[in-house]
Amino acid sequence: MIIEACGEFILPYLNANIIDTGAANGDISYILRNGVYMILLALVMLAGGVFGAYFAIKGAARVAADVRMQTFVQIQKFSFANIDDFSTGSLITRITNDITQIQNFIQTLLRGCFRSPVMLVGGICMSFALNARLAVVICIVIPLLAAAIFFIIRTAAPRYTIMQNRLDAVNNRINETITNERVIKSFVREEYEKEKFSGVNEELMEKSIRALKMMILMQPVSALAVNVTMLAVVWIAGRQIMIGDMQIGTLTAFITYLSQILTALNFLANIVLQGTRAAASDRRITEVLEAEITLNDRNASEKEKTLQRGDIVFQDVSFRYFKQNHEKVLNNINLEIHHGEQVGIIGSTGSGKTTLVSLIPRLYDVDEGCVLVDGTDVREWSMEKLRAGVAVVLQKNTLFSGSIAENLRWGSEDASQEELVWACRTAHAEEFIETFPEKYETVLEQGGSNLSGGQRQRLCIARALLKHPKILILDDSTSAVDTATDACIRKSFREELQDTTKIIIAQRIHSVMDSDKLIVMDDGKIVDAGTHDELLMRCREYQEIYYSQVSKEE
């Protein structure tokens, strides 16, 4: 870039000599010699410009790839609380659009940070060398143009941050709509969603126009400065030419240098303006990279420990999702679950069942008390080792595009075909897999949308079983299967997973009534615990659930 820029202010000088010396004196050899110099210099400039642009593009793309990868790795470390703080749509915007803005700025910066200053300084020096009195005009115009550019940049900077925030809102809206497209269509709410999207889309458009219209001012302001300066130079130089103090070639070269100076200044201003937008994006990326991970292993003392039994103890556990709230989601929980037990958890919606089991693999940290697994506080474990020994099948069944076998091997990358068959047989998924022509190589669409709800649930259970966990947590994970299949799955658990601690959350009381221990929850507290017969005799809440479901079945 420096080579190209140096050529930019040497070429006009050679051209001026051709006009003032070669053409004025009719010296053809002088004209040809300097013409050859100009051609050779232009070829060198061409090579410099091409290679400079290539390395600018390559460097910017590599920086963007590195930052995008670093940001993605950071997001993978996020806890659920961290993701809630940013929102899914915002994280998508930051890892795509914001990093693209930074990439564009770096590319422009690399192409102009060497070339433009050299052209600016070189052009000013050559202008003074040609005609010092005429060059004073440049020294007057440059500060005025710089002040105008500074005002534009200062006004535009905060508007870019607002524009990116509105882009977050659009991405959140798109993400929610596409994810829930089936629900929208089933309730015929397309028009309602169009109106909601139209609102956020219009707001983004307005904020974008407000931010970008400041950039639009750059061109007319620069053009005004160029034209006014040109007019002043031609007026002053014309008088000098008339009295013989200046030659035509010198004026031609001076105008070229003037154009280069203002072009370089304008390019530098564009770099700064684009940098302002990139700075807003950079702050948003930095927020992600420097976010405090709410769950980490820094203070863990048992990082090499692995699960051996699956004993679980809750000691005076309390928890809030929103720490500033006084109301607790879990309140003073005391519970003991022994190795190999099957424990059922039942209770009304919002009673804290899912929150309770989420504390075992440390998806959240307790606010008060502690959760012990194999006698050790979960905060002392390595999260990787702890979660390797705990398999969780969540309420929302998530499958990925790819074959059934690929989805199952999320539980164990090296699982053999025999292990896949065993897990699917235990989860009673084999019966429908065998009906597919491709069997385990059947390709699933995104989210497993080409399977029924019950089939997705059974595949998720099979995937969890492939981890061979010491603790298996099923969070209402058989709600979409029929009662006969549900009973078969529970029978398989008793036969195949005798050494695994099993925790089953269910709305259907028949799914858990044969458990070794039943826990009844209400309003974030454990109301009672015992066997089905014991609770049926003494627990009013359990009686209400049981008789309401039995009467419905009758």
C-alpha cells in the first residue's frame, strides 16, 4: 500500500515535467523517457495495490473467523442464566452481524491506514514544493473539513449502538416465530405475527435510516470542500499563470495533488466513521467475551472425581431465578436419594419439580444450602465429570438434523451398533425404528419434525441411556407415549438399570406410583415423601392428584 501511495504523488510530478519541459521544448526523447518511467511506476503500483488488497481481505477474514470462534466457544461455556441475560436473538446478531461489521472495518483499515496517510502527507509536501503560496489554501480547507467530519462521527456513534440493539429485537422475533411455526399455523395467528414483526422491522428501519443518514452527509460535505478548494486554486493559479509565475504543468500537478489530499482525507474519515460503527459492535462482542460465567470450576477441589454410586442429598436448599426477588422458587428443601433408587416426583405445575432436578447436574447453583452427589457438594465437582455421570431428558425433546444413529451417539460417540440397539430396546424405540427402510440411518429433519412426539421422547431416552449414567433424570419425558409403552419403559428400567439412580418427574400418577419413593411438591416445598400406599393414607395433596386422575380414567 505504501508503494502504491508513493507512486500516486510521483506520477503527477513526472507528468508536470513532461508538460512543462518535454512538451514546451518539443523534446520527444524526454517525453518518451519519462513516459516509460510512468508506465513502469504504474505497473509497480498495480502490483502493490493488488497484493495490498488481497492481504487486507485475507487478514480481515481471518480476524473475523478467530473472533467468531472465540465468541462461540465463550457462548458454549454460558450457563442458562448467562443465555437468559443476553437472549438467543442477541447472541445470534453479535456472532454474525456484529463480527461482520468488525471484519469490514478491519479490511477498510488495512487498505487505507498506510495508503491514505502517505498520500495525505506526500501530497501536502509536493504541493508546497510546487507552490507554497497556493498550498496555503489546503491548510485552510483541511481543518474545516476535519471539524465537519468530527461532528458527523460524534453524532453517528451512539446511533449505531441503538441500531444494533433493534437488530437484536428483529432476530429474537424471527427466532421465536420460526421455532413455533406449527403453533402459529394451528391457531391461525399468521396475521398477528405479521403485525408484531412489522413493528420491530419498522423500528429497525427507522433507527437504521437515522444512523446511516449521517454517513450520507460525508459525500456532499467532502464534495463541497473539494469544489470550493478547486475554485480557490484555479482563481489564484490563473492570475499567477497570466503574469508568468506559474506554468500549466505545475497547475495540473497541483490540482492532482489537491485531489489526492482531499481523497485521502475523505478515505480516512470513512475509516473513522466505519470504525465508529465497528466500535459499537466491538463493545457488544466484548460484553459476551468478558461476561462473568455464573457457573465455573475455578474453585472446585474435586476436579478429577467421577461418579461411582449416584447418592444424592439436598441440605436446606433454597433457590431463586431472579436474585433480587424475595420469593423463592425452592424453599428449604431437605431430601435424600440412595444409590439405585427409583424416585418419582409429582406436584402441580410451577411447584419447582424441574428446578429441583436441575440443581443435581448443576445447571443452576443453589442460593442457600447445598446439593451433595456421592457425598461431595456439586460445586466442588468438575462440571464435565459431574455431567458425564448424570443423564437428563428434559421436557423439551431436542433432536438434531442427521441420522438416528448420529443423534443417539450424542450419548456416547464411540457407541457400537449393539449398544445403540440395547439403548433403543430399553427405551422401546426399536419397535418403530425397525419399521423405517433405513432403520438407524434414517435421516431426521431439524428438531426431529418427521417423528411423532412419543417417538422423539423415546429416542431422547435412548440417547441418555447410552451415557450409562449413574443418575438418570426424566423430566416428564414419557408424557407423549401411551400408558402401555410407559409401563414397558418403566419395566425395562427396573430390569436393566438396577445400579442407576432414577428420578422421574411425571404428571400421570401411574408413571411413578411404583417408585421406591414418591416426593410430593407444592409451591417450592416438599409436602411429603413416601411410598404410594403411605402417601395415599396420609397426604391430602397426593390424594387429590390420585383420585382426580383415577376418576377421569373411570
